[in-house]
Amino acid sequence: MGKSIKSLRGMNDLLAETSEKFRHVVTVSEKVATRYGFKYIETPLLEETALFKRSVGESSDIVGKEMYQFTDKGGNDVCLRPEGTAGVVRSFIENKFDKRGGKEKVFYHGAMFRYERPQKGRLRLFHQFGCESFGEASVFEDISTIFMIRDIFNELNIKFKLKINSLGCQTCMPSYREKLTAYLEDKKDSLCADCHRRIETNPIRTLDCKIESCQQELSDAPKMADHLCEDCDSDFETLKRVLTKNGMEFEIDKNLVRGLDYYSKTAFEFVSDNIGSQNAIAGGGRYDRLVEFLGGKETPAVGFALGIERILDLIEIQESEKSGYYFGVLDEEYFEELFLVASQKRESEKVHIENKKRSLNKHLQNADKLGFRFCAILGSDEVQNGTIWIRDLQLKNDETFSIDSF
Ligand SMILES: [Zn+2]
Ligand SMILES: [Zn+2]
């Protein structure tokens, strides 16, 4: 006997007690996304490492520290996907959707992998549901995306707050970046080591530093939302106006920069007050430059992802009503007869066949405990008369049926 093998750190089994909630999240999300015109897509869990280096950005923590990266037997540098967008965009370009009109709306869900320190709400293996809409530059597509997430959370009965920001575009971002960099250089001595690195690679990320002293130091830093060009500003105004018109509350968070390099204009995050400090439950925004970054034809795009594990604790599933049939015998010699009848019933109903003979009372208790609505019993009387005795455990009455009609 060898030592027993355990699952890897930060990688959990999805067991029956939570899998029902998990599937509920996926089912509701799929249903809503379909209503918004999205279609299901699946991309590989394993991709070339270069894909994530180019799309997620080498300066990000995800690529810098958290990737499940290895060399496969063919010598390829590969990586388990840390997020879903990169693979979808790779596929969009590889299948030439960018050159065939460029409009495509897809949703996906599945496992993602990040090698980080496991803590509550952060696992090394986790699951996301996400949507990507290609080919629509209008801010109304951003609004539709936000409404879609609202609809998903409403159907799941999850309370949320919406935070929005604008990250600018190629016109207004570079000059803002210069302003910010100059400001950061002045403050450099009081910033953390990560922020020092960010000043070189992606200065905007300093705004989202989790270190308290950095946050204090940077509280009066120039913000992108105050330096938007006319086009970005007008889109941001439309976004705010239409959200308000539709009764959608929001908060402007000028430090909301998202973790990834390719976002532009609209950025948003849905947060929950009920799950502790890692409180983002969905996030996304516009990424008009990513398709081009990855070698495709310039295509505007907007998308989001929601973390399934993050919201499982927020979901309450009503205890399902009693359903299905429990079959049992009072004597073993009737079992083959019972097995035949029960197997036929299974063509249309959930059925449990109890393989052991028990007393009537034990069968009834057992059926009730397992959540069945009906308890069907074969004893000597029933077999002699060609009948079966059935107790409705919900209405608490019983009846005898002829096996042929049953
Ligand atoms: Zn702009
Ligand atoms: Zn910092």
C-alpha cells in the first residue's frame, strides 16, 4: 500500500454539495448570454506561452509570477491558461473572423490556472464564465455588456455594486501617461518595490497597488478619467447617462485600472460586499487594440469574465422538491421482478433501486431521507396480484397499481 495521493495545493474537487450551485451559475449565465446573441466557444486549456506574454503583458503579475508554464515533450514553451480572453482572441484571428467582417459574439466557461498563494476566494485552479463581443466600437455595446452581467446577477439573486472608469485611448493615454510618470518619479522614494517596477513597465498599475502606504502617497495622483480626449470623454458621458436612465446605480472609481494591458476606454468591475477583501465578482471592459496586438486586423472589442467560485457562497438554491421513485422489496426473491419494473420507470423518471430487502418502515424512511417523492414496494401480496404498492411521501397517501398500467 502506497501513501495516499492528495490533490495539488489550491486545486479542489467540485463535489456534489456545491456542483449544483456551480451548474446553476453556468446555466443562468449561458441563458442570459444567449439572450444577448452570444454563442458558445471552447478554446484549449493549454496555449503557447507567447500568447499570454503578448496579450496579458509581461509586466503583469499574472505573466510575471503566476503562470503554470512548462516545456512540453516537443520542446514547446506552453502555459495553462490564466484567463480566457487571450485564447478567444487567438482563435478569432486564427479562424480569420477579423478578415470576414469582424463581428462575432461568443461566450465561454471553464478552468483557469494561476500559480499564486492560495487564500480564501483565490485558488490555483478556478473557473470563469466570460463573453467577448468583437466588431462593435459603440459605447452601447459596453452598456449591453454591463446589462448582461446585471441580468445574470439578478437571476442568481446576487447583490452587487458597479464601478466604472475610462482608461482612455491611443490619443489621450500617452500624454496622460507622461504626466503620471513625472508625478511618480517625484514620489518614487516613498513607493514600494513593485511600484518601482511598474513605473518602468506600466505606470498606471501603480494606482491599483494594494500597499496602504502607496495608496496614501498616490491619492492625489493625476487620473486618466480627468484627462480624456473629446471622443473618450463623450463615450464616458454617454455611458454614465444611459446607465442612470436605466436605473443602474454605479460608482466612478478613477483607480480602477484592471490588471491587464490591453484595456481601453470603458472599464468596469462588479463587486460584492459579502465576500471579504477579494470582493470583485466580475470585471471587464473594452480592449480595442488586442486583436491588432496579436497580429490580426484592427477590431474593436469588449468583454468580461466572472469568477464562478467567488460567487458560489452568495447563491442560495431552494431545496429541491421531492421527486422520483424509490423502489424496494420486502423479500429478496422479488428483486428481479422489481428490477424490471424499476428499470422501465427510469426511462422517464429519476429512480433509485434499493438492492437490499428491508422492512416497509425502513424503506419508507430511506426513501424520505434520499429525497424521493414516491416509495414503490413489492411484497408477496403485490407479486401474487401483479400489483405494486406506492406511497406518495409528499401528499402522504398510498395506492396500489397494477404493474401493467404502472
Ligand atoms: Zn481618448
Ligand atoms: Zn506600491
